[in-house]
Amino acid sequence: MTDLTKLSLADARKGLEAKSFTATELTGAYLSAIEKANPSLNAYVAVTPEQALDMAKASDEKLAKGQGGPLEGIPLGIKDLFGTKGVHTQAASHILDGFKPEYESTVTSNLWRDGAVMLGKLNMDEFAMGSSNETSYYGPVVNPFRAEGSNANLVPGGSSGGSAAAVSAWLCAGATATDTGGSIRQPAAFTGTVGIKPTYGRCSRWGVVAFASSLDQAGPIARTVEDAALMMTSMSGYDVKDSTSVDLAVPDFAAAVERGVKGLTIGVPREYRMDGMPAEIEKLWSQGLEWLKAEGATVKDISLPHTKYALPAYYIVAPAEASSNLARYDGVKYGLRVSGKDITDMYELTRAAGFGREVKRRIMIGTYVLSAGYFDAYYVKAQKVRTLIKKDFEDAFHGGVDAVLTPATPSAAFGVGDEALAADPVAMYLNDIFTVTVNMAGLPGIAVPAGKDGKGLPLGLQLIGKPFDEETLFAAARVIEKSADMDFSPKQWW
Amino acid sequence: MSVDAATVKRIARLARIRIEESEVASYQGELNAILGFVEQLTEVDVEGVEPMTSVTPMALRRRDDAITDGGYADKIVSNAPLSEDNFFMVPKVVE
């Protein structure tokens, strides 16, 4: 029998429907793969084998009766940011020690409703703050990819590094992830996987640990464009429990995948051509445009003049919202508590011990920019800049552009423990330079693997779409996937 | 704008995060690096620009003022480090 874990999600679905194998066998294959790989990759922070096998058994019963849902029997990994009832939910932070929610997030509920099976919870940067998955309380995740001729460990990107690594290393058929500034798309690009951040409001934020509420969106990471589309259809949908959830019908995203790009206009923003951009990224970008043109798209140069201000504005807005959201971790309601001489002492000691350095740094920046006398100069200013960033995109779309093509990241995956990056917080932040604009404008963005660098490491392209037009992104990403026609699976060393 | 050591301590106090004297200088350096980075926003002309309040053009929904949830205090406190009779327990706050 072929290795069941190597099947795409779409093929696993077909195999289950055709009764070529059972959901229990498929789940068992993934659980074995996790057991073998996790000591090396550290992608999972909690594995739930009993629950997984129970869910798989229930799926087999449904499949036997021909009553399977759209994801019936498909084993998924869940980012530790999603509330899962009775199961480890700690945002990979020490401060949520032992937290097991009494509720289930809407997105995961939607996946279980459609028949999916939960394998466990995936590692991530603490509270989704990071671009390398090195800020996790549970230690860094290791990228399944290594540079040719090297045994050095590389980062999988962040913050959804566990999700990306697990999908790439065949430790789940697909994974949930979240994206506040690039946390789905950057790790997808670093691991040769497909990741989409939907339009803000498409997926419910209810039951997902909050980082920056006006930017956070859930989305899938998967091994193919079609797999990502299948997961997205299940994850999306209106939810009365999230006041920013949008009441729109959810299309069958998978039906859009083979639609092609004939007649579409693809925008190429000149501001994304950064000084010192590596030649291989530049080449990848041109190649992507050629592929889209060959399939009937028109390419148009556009200008998004406020691009360079997106990242600095983000580093005001996101920490401000984080400082407010993370005020709830006080040692009273859940998680870690460090006793002190009085209540304030308890708060301060608990938060000092429970939060990691990156999280504390961002809470402090957020506290500062929201403090009396600085609010207008920082926060209001940043929100005005955000209006201008959004307007840049609106102008491009009004000018006839259907989607925008950019590189996903400024480089391929870098090493675990990179000293230059550790010494300079801003250098690490630059990883999100191409992705963060999309969150600031609330738009959908997809990262799709498109090539490899000189050392055989995957590189991704990003497509940015109009609000709620994820279908065009799936169609265009599929053209890139098909045209690249490359094997983006890692060479198994673990 | 940059922050001095006293401001770093004040921010930490406002954020209810204990930082030790030995940590102040490194936090100061990191916060100033970030503040230096965001400083470039001063170049942007925002005259007459509305600050963004919602990325999607929508008004926040309202719902009927009715009780739709609740009645499970035991579940609410089930993750608390310290609770008694379905109350969260904290150090004494009033003398």
C-alpha cells in the first residue's frame, strides 16, 4: 500500500469515498508519522491520538452509510491558537499553562461538522508574535527543508510554523493557521506549501486567542491549491458570535480552482521592487508573470505609493491591540499564577514569568503608544496611514486590476538561532514586508510555492485579491502551481 | 521620539509586567529601535484623512438585549488557578 500520509487531501477524500482505505487507517498512518517525526521537527505541542481515533471511527461509520461530510475522515492539525474543548490551548505561551477551554472555536467546530479529524495542536510563535517560530514556549519548530549539502536546521517561518512544517512533512493532511501580518503566507513560502489569508471577516475569530483583533484572520495551510480551497470552504462562514464576521454566502472555493486566468488583469506594484532584492526573488516574480500571461492574463504596472509605511504602521496598530487583548492574562481566570505580596504584585510577577521576551516587548510598545499624550501621535496617525494603504489598493482595483502579484517573502528560510536577526527586532519584522499590507487593508492573500533558490529551498509568490474574491486567488495560484510543475516535498531526513 | 529609563519603568508598570533593574537598559534599546523604525510615519501627509475604524465598510451589528448564554459558573472558573464556591480567588484588595 502506498504511504497514505503522502496523499493530497483531495486524493485522501477520494480514497475514503472509494473505500480504498478507512479513516481509521489514514489517521493511524498520520499518528505514526507524528510519533516518528515530532522529536526532530517539534511541530506538535500536543497530540490527541485517542480523540483522533474516536473521530476517525465515527467518520468510518458515516462513510459506510454514504453520509460523509465534505472533509469526512480527513486528519488535520490545529494551531494552538484555536480554542479546542478539553484540549491543550495555550497559544504556545507559558502564561496559559494547563488551559483547556470549555468551548470550541467556530472555525474548528465547522471543520468537525464537516467530518474532519483532529490529530493535535500545532506549535507556533507565542501569541502568534514572530516570523520564525522561535518565540514559542515549547521551543522552535524545525523546517523539514534543509539547504542542499547542509545539516543545519532552518526555521519554518512564523507564526504558523508548526502548521506549515506539519503539512510539508506529511504530519497532517492540512492545518489551520492564522495570519495577523503574514503568519500564514510567510511560513507557507518557507516550507513549499500553500497558505491563504482570507478577507477579514470571512472566517470567524470566535474562540481563537486574540492577538490584534482588527488584523487577525484564520485560514488554511495545505499541500496544494485545491486542498487549501477545500479547507477554506469548510472553515469560512458567517458567525453571530463574531461581530466583524461578514454575512456573505460561502462559495465552493474548490470549484474555482481550475477556472484559469484568461482575461484577468494582474497588477505588478513597482513599490515591491525593493533595493537589494535578491536576484532569485526578482527572477521568480518575472517568471510568475510570464506564466500568468501565457495562460491569457494581462499584466499591468501599478503603484501602491504607501507600501513602505505599512510595516511601521503595523508595528503601532498590532502592539496597541495586543497590549489591550493580552491584559486578560492576570493570573486570576486561567493559566499561570505567581503569588506576590498583594494583587498588583501578583499581576506583575505572573506576567513577567508567563510572557516571553517578544510578547513583553510588544505589550510595552502597545502600552506606550496608547498612553496619555502619545495616542494621537502614534495610534491615530497609524490608523490614518492604514486608510491610505487601503485606498492604494482600491485605486488599483478601480483601475481594472483583478489581482496583484508580488513575492511572498524577501528571502528563503533562514537558520534557527540566526544571531543578526535575534539582535535586531526590526530586522526580523522585515520578513513581513510583502505580506503586512494585505492585513492592513483587510484583503485576501495567498502564498503559493513557485520555485527554489540556489540551495534547493522553496520560494513563494503572493497573490492579493479584491475583498471577498478569494476565488480569483485560488484560480491564479493554481495556474502558478501548474506552470511551476515542481516537486515541493522535502527530502525526508527525520 | 525615544524613551528614557524612567519611561521604560513607567510603561512596564502600566502594563503590569515586572522588569528588573538589570533589564531596563536592554528593553530601552529594543523599544527605541522600534520607535525609531515607526518614526518614518511622520513623512506621510495625513491631512484630511479619516483614521480607519473598520477594514470592511460595515456598521457593528447589534443584537437584541436578551440573555442567550450563561448559567455555568462552574465552567467559567474551571481553569482558575484558585477558586472557591464558583468565585475567583485573589489576594485581599480592600483593607
